[in-house]
Amino acid sequence: MRMALIEIVGALIKDIAMDEETQVDAHKKENRINALFDLLFERTLDLNSYVRAKVLNTFSRLCDLPVKFPKQRHEITKHVVAMLQDKSSSVRRYAIALLTKLILTHPFGLLHGGPLNLTEWEGRYDAVAKELKEMEKTLGMGDLPDPEGTQAEQQETKKKRGDDEEGRDDEEAEDDEDEDEDEDDADAAEVAEAMEEDEDEESAERKQPKKEKTSKKARPSLPVDLANVTDEQVLAAFDAEKHVKLKLIKKYVADALSFIRQVEGASGTLSQLLVSTSKAEVLESMEFFKTAHEYEMECAEVGITKMIHLIWTKDNSATSTEDGKELKGIRSKLVEVYRLLYFDPLPDLEPKQQVNRIAKNMIERTYGASLAELTSLEELMRSLMADGQIHTDVINKLWHVYSVDREIPRCQRRGAIIILGMISLAKPEVVSERLETLLKVGLGRFGKADLVLARYTCIALQRLGGSTKKVKGSLTDKSIRFPMEHPLFRKLQDAIENPSHSMDWFGMAEQAVNTIYLLGEQPDALCTTLLRDFTVRAFTPKSKTGTQDATNGGQAMDEDKEEPEAKNGSPIPDKTEPTEQPNDQGDL
């Protein structure tokens, strides 16, 4: 029964809001809509979860109307954010879907477009508030005449006074039922006098058009009067109109900021729902963060980075919900979201710009990523490459960023080889066809200056052996191996033996040894040589090691100077190192 009544209330709100034929007072119409919305807000606390879900479904249908209900949207958003923590899974799912619908149908795109970036809107609010404050301070806008505004205000005050007088008369009539008849006669006389005064005012207003007609006949005298007062009055009217406009813009931006902050505050709860046991909640949360990213909301990046771990979800089959809606698998939904946001071409860009954009998005996925995030990203890129969704031009662009001769930010070159190593899991030919480039760049001049780049180059070289693992106890080995005389192993030996005081050497050396054992036909022979050389270096007197290092200094890998430590023990960053930010003038 309550669900049916909620459906009826939603239909009534729709009919009243969309009705333009019947001549109803706007104030009364607004009061009716507010009363009906109050009923729906009360039902958000209903004991039955089906009723609460029905309320959210009703709100979602009302958001699709041309009427935006700006006053009620704030309350709707507040209730929806609170219902994200509802104990019922179906209610949470409808709450996430409604929050996404509120973003899609927001009414704040008239002046500044659709994006809902919090920083940009705060800057707009500060600019409008500053301009309004300066105008009120310098010009004294409160004293400027505004004929139209004053007439409207007078009419409103008259209506308010009339309503107050009627209310007072009603209260007096109810409270003074037992008073004397003389007092009633006196009140009646006062009412009669007031009615006579109103009639006099109406007759004066009726005579007003005649005066206007007579003034039209006496036009020759008007230019003289306007010449004396036109400058001050025109400027005052213009400033007053601008003041009113700035006030409206300030309120408009303040409402937008309130909505954005409400949605941003709910992002923490939505991030937790990404790992919910309910499949419908996870899919709706992914759709929310995709929509938030399209509208440039700051909370979207955290959710999109966190959802990449869903690539390991085993359930990838489509299911249907209680209302008959078909749901995709979580893994397929994740691939779709990342492809739409980062890897699909945009309709208004040229082919070269499309390739640059996709390559740049791939590289930026590696910035500041943890080991777990890189592992999940590797599985995502492998699946995309296995399905043939990465174009050859994008791969060539990544190789170009990796092997460019001029200096670029280190994070770009590192990101390029990281993505290439991930792609080569599904297609080893990506790396095998550019083996010389890997040895020249990653284990050459740039690798000597950046040991992290050398480390990821070694990881990419490991893909040369293929992804087929040898079965324990089997005599057959399908992996590709190279003879120990191959230049690859000489480069790896030089990278390991060349001295360095950087902590990144340990990670690079670990991956270099792994590469030797994965690709070498006799890895033990090379590793025995490495151990012998390090033993001699460790137990040789310092004087001899110093002369030996001096002779090999020209071929040695650039040593990183010991970084001075701050008071808390953390190393002070080198100011001469180039910043690791995307290059605006680079190739991406």
C-alpha cells in the first residue's frame, strides 16, 4: 500500500510541475510540491526496505523531468548520501544509481558548462564574491534607485501586508468570539474604512493611464528633463541591475558548490562499496566513478584507481536482478570502463592526436602506482592486448617515447617501458622485435643514469622467453633461451658489476639476475663469474680497488652520490633532477 502511495505522490509531483494550462498561483504550486516532497522524504526512513527503494526509484524518475526542482535537489542529495549506508543491499544499489542520475541531470551547466570540478567552482565563487564585495563597498548599491525592483518589492510587501492583515483578522475573529457587539461594530467600521481606502487607490490607479496619455501628448518638454538627469539615473540603473545579477550568480555558484561537496563527501563510502559482495552494488559504483570522471570530479581518480583490482574477479558471467535488468560481469565491466575513459578514440580528434592521447593515458596510469596497482594494470593490459584492442600505432608511439634521444621526464620513459612489458605478456613479439633498442636505451646511456629504468627494462627482457611456464618434472622446456655469448648477457653483466651507491641498484640487480636465469642457456656460469668478481672486490685492499675503479671509471655506470640525510633520516631530494611531470612540449 505504501509503495502504491509513493508511486501516486511521484505522479502528482510530475503533473503539478508539468501543468502549464491551469492558472494556479506560483506560490501555491510551490507549496503543493514541497508538501509532496516532504512525504517522500519521510518515507526514506520507512521500516520496509522495499518502500525505501521505491522512494529512490521515484526520485530517479523525477530527475528525468525537464523541471529540475533546484530547491529539493539539495535535500534529495542529502538523503541519498545517507542511504548509501543502508543495511539493505537493494537500497544501497538504488541510492548509488540515483546519485549517478543526479550528476547526469545537474542544473549547473548553464553558465560554465557541465564539469563539476570543485577547485574550479571554488575559484568562480571567490571571484564573484570579491567582485560583489567591491561593488557594494565602492558604489553603495543599497542606495541606488531601481524603479522596477522597487515596484516589485512594493507589490510583494503589499501582498505580505494584506496576508498578514487577513491572518490577524482571522485570529482576532477566533479569539474574540465572546467580546461585546460594540467592539465588533468598531471593527466593521475599520474594515469599511480600509475598503474605502482600497477603492480610492484602485480609482487612482485607473486614472493613471489617462495621465500617461496626457504625458504622451506633452512630449516636447521631455528632452529637456532627460538631459538634466539621464547620466546619473542611467548609471544607477545599470549598476543596480549588475548588482542583482552578481547576487544571483553568487547564489547559483554556491548551490553548485554545495552539491559538489555532498557528492565528494560520499566518495569514501562508494570506494568501500567497490569491494561489496553484492554484484549489483559493485557495478553501480563503477558506473558512478566513470560518470564522475567524465564530469571532472576530483573524487573519481581514487575510485578508478581502486577499481582496477577488480580485474582479478573470477565471476564474469552476466546475471539478472530482481527487476529483470541484466547485469554484466564485473571483469568485463571494468575493461569497458577503462576502455571508454582512456583507450577509446574521441570523435573530434585527428588520428595522430588519438594515438598520442591513448599512449599518454597508458603511461599516466603508471605514475605513483604501487606494486599491487601495477600488477592489476598488467593483467588489464594483457587482456586488452589479447583481445586485439591496442592498435599498432599506439605501440609504436610507446617505443618512440622510450627511445627518444633528447631528455624527457624520467617518469615518461619509465612508464613507456612498463606498459610495453605488460603488453608483451600477451604478444612477446612486441619486445623481441626491438631487442636492440632495449639494450641501447635501458642498459645503455639512459639506463646508466636511471637505474629504475634499467630495472623495468630487465623486466621487459624477461618477456622474450614467453609466458609458458615449465611443468615441474617435465623434460621439455618450451621457453626461448639464448647462448651465453649473446650481447644481452654482456650488457646485464656490466649493469650489475658497475658500482653504484644508489638504493635502486638492488632492485635492478635482482631483475637482471632473474633475466639471466630466464633467458640464458647456462646461467650458472655467468652468475659464478659475477660472484667471483664481487668476492675479489670485497676482499681486495681499498688502495687497489680504488685504482681499479679509476681505470674502469669511463665505462662504469654513473654512480649516484650519497644523498645527504635530513634530521629525520630521510634523504633530501636532488634539486638538479628533472621534475617527473608530463612534458607539455614532449611527444605525448
